[in-house]
Amino acid sequence: MRVNYFCTNANNYDMQKVIITGGTGYIGSHTVVEFQNAGFEVVTIDNLSNSIIEVLDGIKKITGKRPIFYQTDVSEQKNLETVFQEHSSAVAVIHFAAYKAVGESVKEPLKYYHNNIQGLVNILSNMLKYDIPNLVFSSSCTVYGQPEKLPVTEETPVVKPESPYGNTKKINEEIIVDTINSSDNLNAISLRYFNPIGAHTSAHIGELPLGVPDNLLPYITQTAIGLRQELSVFGDDYNTPDGTAIRDYINVCDLAKAHVFAVKRLLNKTSRYETFNIGTGKGSSVMEIIKAFEISTGQKLNYKIVNRRAGDIEQVWADTSKANKVLGWKAEVSLNETVKSAWEWQKRVQES
């Protein structure tokens, strides 16, 4: 059995290699930055279906190093295995690569079940074959559905989510647990994200959806800069203080750092499988995000109220005490700073 080299110096991870799927995507690219800044060698995999190759240039500008890159699809086993074979010395895999649009998943469920589940099965198969022992899985708060009690803890019952996208996350967590139970050589952490927003403070990388944005903040920034005529607010009749849906919006760089904390915990072989909520611990409504953007940037937004969107839940936010205490991680960037970073990124994209 291969023995993985592990640095005893907690601040030095030189020669430690990680594989990051979806590494040119929004969260993936910010996570590549954090791992490279922490001293890891990063191998990235992405099919560029929702990202562009130039993201690698942005990563190099921030960190001084371009990660190793493979353009391939995790659902294509043959090509994926080549990557794992060439980089079998990796100590961990961070798995982002998946379709992620809630609304689209309602319209095209089979597309989501095939891609998101088959991709994970291929990842796990290669990890077992090439003895790569640690996985950090990109999960979601959607596994809780509409919880009866808030804030959500890791002990909140996992139910059938409101969307096929969310259901793929729930199913994938079950697949991971079953695989761990059948193997002595696999450990994993599932990070249940709340709503990542913002961009790197350098404005070299950020959220760059191809086509019409599915997430709130890029639609806000594109509206503010004139690429969209107006912003649609999906519903103002929810049982919330201002009638709009509430989410836990977390800075993407804070979220990315949580993956480094998770890998370090796995390398210390603390537990076979754990889940952690990754959020701020505070819920913000759609209207609060709009107001924060207007105050932070000085830009007035053109928006209108429209009908609720299929698959959306009313409100959810995290109890992050487990991540704070056990991982030693916590969210640090304020909402105003975060929305301003998204605006700086949007302006840079517009200029380029």
C-alpha cells in the first residue's frame, strides 16, 4: 500500500498534491488559489462547459503559478482514469465538477442525475483503484429541503430536496458513505455549502456564468453594468420579514478556504466521514442583498417582482458552530465587502 507523505509543519504542504475537479469553475478556481497559496501542488480537471480556460491566467496572476490542467469530463471514465494514473501520488481529491442550476434541474432532471451521479462514481472508482485516500465533496444545503427549524445544524434531518439538483447532492452523500463503509482506505468530508457570492479581491477571478446567470449576485452585477435590462426578484410573498426568500450568503474566498481546512483534517486521519455546514450563520433576504449592493457600490438597480421560481425554498441559513469548533474555520468577510468584490470583478470583465 502506498504511504502518503505528510508534512508535520502545519503551514508547509510543499510536495503534497491534490486533484480538483471543476477547477476552472467559480468555486473551484478560488479553491485552487487557496490550495496553491497553502503550498499544495494542484491538478485541475474541467470540461469548460461553464467556465473558460483564461481562468488559469487569473489564478497564475494571483498565486504566481499555473496549475496543471486537463480538459476532460468526469463522466468520461477512460479520460478521467488517465489523470488519476498520472497523478496517483495525490493525497486528496476535491470534487466540484457537476451541473448546479436549480431551475434547469427541474426542467432537465435526467441530465443532472446522469452527470452529477456518474461523475462521482467515476471519481470514487479511480480513488480506490489508485489508492488516493481522501475526498472533499462539494455538497449543498439543499439536502435539508425546507427545514422546519432554523438555523440548520448538521443534525437537521436530510430530506428529499426540492429540486433534482439538490437530490443529486443527497444521493451522492449516500454513495460516499456506502463506499467508505465498504473500504478501509477511503475517508471523506462533505461540505454543505450555503450560497457563495463575491469574487477574489484582486478581481482576477470571479463568477462568470456562460449565458443567463442562474444565481442572484451575477444577475445583479450584470444588470447594474447594463448587460441585463432588469433584475427579476422571484416572489415577495414568502413568510419572511420583507417577503423575499432568505439565504445564507457566504464570501467565495471564505468558502474556498474551508476546503483547505477539510483536507488538513483528513490528512490527520481524524475521522472516516464527516459533514460540515459552510455558511456565515446569518440569513439575508434578496432585498437585503439588493440594498447592500446599492449602498456598497453606489449603483441603483432596476428590478421587478415576479412569480416564485420552481424548486426554490423559502428560507435557510446555517448553524456553523461545528465548522468553527471542529474544523477551526469561520467566515470572515462582510456582506458589503463581498458584494463590492463582485462589482469590481464585473467591471474588470466588462473592460476586458
